[in-house]
Amino acid sequence: GAVVSQHPSWVICKSGTSVKIECRSLDFQATTMFWYRQFPKQSLMLMATSNEGSKATYEQGVEKDKFLINHASLTLSTLTVTSAHPEDSSFYICSARDPLSSGSSNEQFFGPGTRLTVL
Amino acid sequence: AQSVTQPDIHITVSEGASLELRCNYSYGATPYLFWYVQSPGQGLQLLLKYFSGDTLVQGIKGFEAEFKRSQSSFNLRKPSVHWSDAAEYFCAVGNNAGNMLTFGGGTRLMVKP
């Protein structure tokens, strides 16, 4: 149980285009999903917290107009990188909380990540 | 603010040798602590977690970690390392609201044959 998928697993796009990344909880309902960014050989940095049916909460320094997050259902959150530029190239990882299984342990289940390369 | 420090960026051990990866955290209340492993180009897999109870926690793949409040540490150990353990390891601390999972910088483990 508690499987999280991401699509696509990798994407290459031209500078100036927009890219949408999907994060799905396959066997549970995720009221909260998280989006992280990971640069090569670095740690994960939380970008935003996405709650179903409400606006995402962005971390300091993350441009909400550039990284659009939508969490329209309990099993799907999307991250759209608008007008992508080469500096947006990174590994994007989502995670989801299952309020039924994680309980007080605060566990997040992670997707496999999406590698974005902007040319 | 919560923070996590993993002092060792790289560690190399021989296959069959024991392993200890260090993790120190800063958190104002009782922390929720996690160890994750990441293979190249992959997502994160949870090895083990601690939020209460026995301070020695057993995880998957033969890993264990010990929570030491007095030292603000949550070091990961394995008695005998296998070549397949070569990966990046992340320690993380979370709050009890379910958000704000803060990761350490990671430790890259290499295993010599």
C-alpha cells in the first residue's frame, strides 16, 4: 500500500515552454501532498505544501506564479513549471501523506521523481 | 526552526564491514525522525522512523537507528554492509503537524568489494 506515482519520469523541453508534472496516490487518499526540488548531489528542498481543495502554501523564495500547484482531487496534485528556463532544470519529487496509515508518525510517501531538463 | 546536519558527505566502507551514518538535528519539541535511502535517479525509500517509544528502531534491509535525545542524534547503523547498499542516505526531521519535513544534506555511501 501507500504507493505514489509521478508522470512523466523525465521530460526535456525548450526554454519558455510550460511543463506539467503529475503526482498521484495510487491506493490511498492524500489530503496533503508536498513538492520538493533536488539539485544534483544536493538534498531535497521543500517547495510547497498542497492541500486538497485549497491553495498551496509555498516556501520562502519559491515563486508561486512560476510553479503552479493544483490539488483538485484527493489522489492527484500537479506542478506546472511555467515559462521554464535552464535554471529550472532539476529533479522534482512529490510526496503524500496518508492520514489513515501514517497516524501520528508523520510519514510521507514519496514518488519516484521527475527529471526536468530545460534546453 | 528545525534543521538536520549530516556531517559526512561521503563514506566508503568495505563490503561486510559495519556502517554508521551520523545525523544531528535541531528541533524545539519531540522530533519525528526518519532515514531515507535514494538510489541514483530514484525517489526516496523509507528505511525507518522514530516518533516515540523504544529509542532503538529497527528498519528494513537490516538497518537500525538509535535516538539519543541528550546528543540530539539519530545515527543509522548496519552491522554488515552489502554492495547493494551503495546509495545516498538522507536523515529528516518532521513536526507533529504533518508538514515541514526537513532533510539533511545527505551522505553518499560507497561500498568497496
